[in-house]
Amino acid sequence: MQKKISVAIPISVWVIISVLLGGCATPLSINRNAAAVNYSDGIDEQEAGYLAQKYFLDQGIKDAVISFPIVEEHIFNRGRWKVTFQKKDLSHSYIIFVDKETGKVTDFIYEE
């Protein structure tokens, strides 16, 4: 007869594991990353992603914040980053434009 061994794992451990494996950004990490942006040297790709996530968090759009942003140079305006978030169910995406010098959000687009 085999004995089953069960181990109780605290919920906090499950939350940490799901965040690490799911690629989910938490409000704490989003705020921390956005606060660390160095505006004096302009905004790089990674910083644009952080600022876009912070914008969505501030607007209450949570389904975009949890995805990894795709950051690319705007085709028609080289002074802006184009940051795209795909909703997890792929039903739509959010596009945000971040000024490379100031870090300000200049436009927001919702695509179905």
C-alpha cells in the first residue's frame, strides 16, 4: 500500500509562482519600474514599456497591463515609441504612443 504525501503550500507562494510563470506584471512592479525611469537621457524602449504599463494601470485597464508590451519605433514619427499590448485572449490590442524625449503618452488606440 502506497502512502500519499500531501504538502500544503501557502497561497503567497502560488501567487509568486503564477506571476513568474505567467509574465504578469503587478501594480507594485509597474509603479516601481515607472518610478525608476530616467527622463534626463530620453526614453528608451524598455522605459517606454514601463511608462505605457503605468498609463494603463492609472486608467484602470488591467487586461493590457498583464501582457508583455511590444515596443517599436513609430514608422511616421521617429520621436515616439509605439507600444502594443495584446489582450491574452487575442480579441483585441491596445496601442499607446510614448514621446521619446518627455515620456508623455501622446496617443492611445484600441483595436478590435
